[in-house]
Amino acid sequence: MVLALVSALTWVVTGPSGTAQAATACTASLCVLNPSAANSLYVHPGNIQVTGSILVNSTNSQAALVSGTTSITATGTIGGPAAPAGFATAGGGSYNPAPTNQPAVTDPYASLAQCPAAPACPTTPALPFPVINHVTGNQTINPGVYATISSLSGTLVLNPGTYVITTGMTISGGKLTGSGVTIYLACPTYPVACAAPAGGAFFSDQTGGKSTLSAPTTGAFAGLTFIADRNNTAAVTVSGNGSWITGGGAVYTASGKLAVASGGKSSFTRAVVDTVETTGSNSSQLSVIPTTGTLSVGVPTTAGLGSAAPGGTVGAAVGAVTVSDQRGLTNATWTATASATNFTTGGATPAETITTSNVYYWSGPATNTTGTVTVSPGQSDASAKQSLGSPRGAFVSTGNGNSSTTWSPTVVITVPAAGVAGTYTGTVTHSVA
């Protein structure tokens, strides 16, 4: 029997290689700008998953390294001027797809006006800049210039606008939320720019901290959740199981690191950074998923279920099904549903038909997730399989920001005792809403 599934195809078009050209602004979803650093893209271990391409600018002989049984995955290309030889692996690490040689690029935000000059920046108050130390309950603050902001418990709410931080921002066990927000990481010398180079304000989400933000949709900083002074070498970091940053926009730190450690998760719509590092746990995860406003499902094209005699049972896992949620919503919920047609052979007479009531489905657990989501399978294992005589829920996801969820369902068919020999085909359809 052959099981035919609805398919989603992706075409990748590449230009000719070996052509000399002037450097152009990076168009990749993940742009790693450092021109010479070793391990400028460094996974040891963790997961980096990108919708779109990854461009690593370093010309170092080991510009990138994936160490441990983990991977860097992109739906587009992975590469840079040191690829492929300079993209190293160790201990089972991998790149998907394989790195390819690509020319160096320039900073796509090089012309972005920075604070305090940009029109989106707040008015600079007199020194000393205020300090926010939120320890319990709920607190709401307004855009402005702050020396430090911390949240240790409860929920700290940011009203829409730009928040300039001169020393650091720490979310440790508390929650940070904000819609239409840009966090600008300056230096203690603000409004004077950072000296080149200098460690300035950092952002750290740790110890179960949960940061859920969305970027402005209009104005000078539209689409940008984090901006660092171009000479600020401090990091944007998420660290610890249960800790996450849902950026809801892009992170731009031309001289700083984007770091994910010890099971933390971070999701942005774009990342343009000096270096990237994931460490401490295979579950440490960086997701870069551009917001395109779509909710889609991708499935295999065909799958074979094997063969069985009349009255027998046949079944097999049919391949990966992936739901990609790129709507960028603060509260994003979806349900995936599986349905089927009858399986037929020959002229599809009653004896040549296996009805949907004899077609069973179980989703099994998620094999991969990105973003900040909680997912639940429709059928956790074979004992929970359900007939596709009517549509069945395959998976449910709740969370925020951009995300993806993959599972590998199994389809089982009970062959009627009166069935005739033949190759039976049918369609199992996955839909999401």
C-alpha cells in the first residue's frame, strides 16, 4: 500500500559562484558580523534553528564550530567566506544544509541612527539616571533612560517606547512583558556613545526569567526589540531551564554576543550580532524566525505503509510533519488536525475500498520545537490511536512569538477480510488553524 500525503515544496535559487563583487548588506536572517574571530558562531552544545539563511562573516580558519550531538539548521543557506573548510564540527555536530562559500557582507543596520539622536529615543534626564528594582507583584514603567532595571519576581510591564539602559538589565525569576518596545543598550557614559570597544549595558534573562516582548511596528526602531550601541561589547544572554526571551522583533548588537546557555531559549525575528554562542545543554536553543504573518504546515510527499493479507494490519511512521507559526503573536495558539480519504485500488468498488473508519492515526510526541511554546500531542502513543473516520486533533500549541513544532505520526490500516489484492492509495491531510 502507498500512502500519498499533501506536500509543501521549497525552492532555493542560487546565483553563480566564483564571481568577484563588492560587499553588500547582509540579507540573512542570522548575520554574524565579526570579520576575523575564531568560533564566531559556536555551538557546544545547543541548537540554532533559522528560517532563512545564516551568514558568518569571519575569515578565520575556524569561523564556526558545532561541538556535541547537536546541530545548526537553516531553511536557506549556511555559509560565509571561510566556508566550507572553516565551518568545523566535533563530537557529532552538524550543519543542515552543508555550508557553502559565500562573500563577506556588511552591517545591514549601519545607517541606523542611534540614541540619543534617533527620533525614537527618549529625552535624556538629568543624572543620576533612575534604577528599577522590581521584587514582587506587578509594576508598570514608562520609556526613558535607566541605569539598571531588574525583575526578581512578579511581572514588570514596559509601556510602548524606547528604554535606554546604561549599566544592565536583569530578569531573574520574574517576568518582563511589553508591546511596541525597544530596549537600547548604551554605556555608562550615555548620552556620549561607547568608546571603541567597551563593555556597556547588558541584558540577562536567567533563573527561570521569562521575557515576552514585541517590537514597534512604526517609527525609527520599527521591528527592533534590542539595539546595542555599535561599540558595546556586552552580551544579550538567556540562561537556565525555564528561562526564555521571546523577542518579537530583531536583535542588533554589532559588537556584542548573543548567548544562550544551560537550557535557556531565545527567539527573534532576525539577529544581526558580532558573535553567537550556545552552551551548557542540548536544550539550549536559539530560534530566528522572520515574521511573515503566516501559519503553515509542511508534510512529506508520499510514504509506504508496507503490505498485509486480508484481515491483517499494516502501518508505519510517515515522516516529519512541521507546523510553522510566523505570525509573531503575543498569545499564539493553534490546533493541527489530521483527516483521510478512503484507500482504494482498481475501480474503487466496495471490495476495492478501505474506508476511513479502518484508517488509524497517532501523532506521538513532538520531535522538535522552536520558540517559546507548550505543545500537546493528540495521541501520545500507539495505545491512543484514533480512527480517521472523522477528523482528529493531531497537535495543540500554546505560547507566544514565532515558533515551529515537528512530529512524526504513524498511520495504521486494518485491512478488511473481504478486501481484494491490490495497491491501495489514499490521502492523509494535515491542516492547522
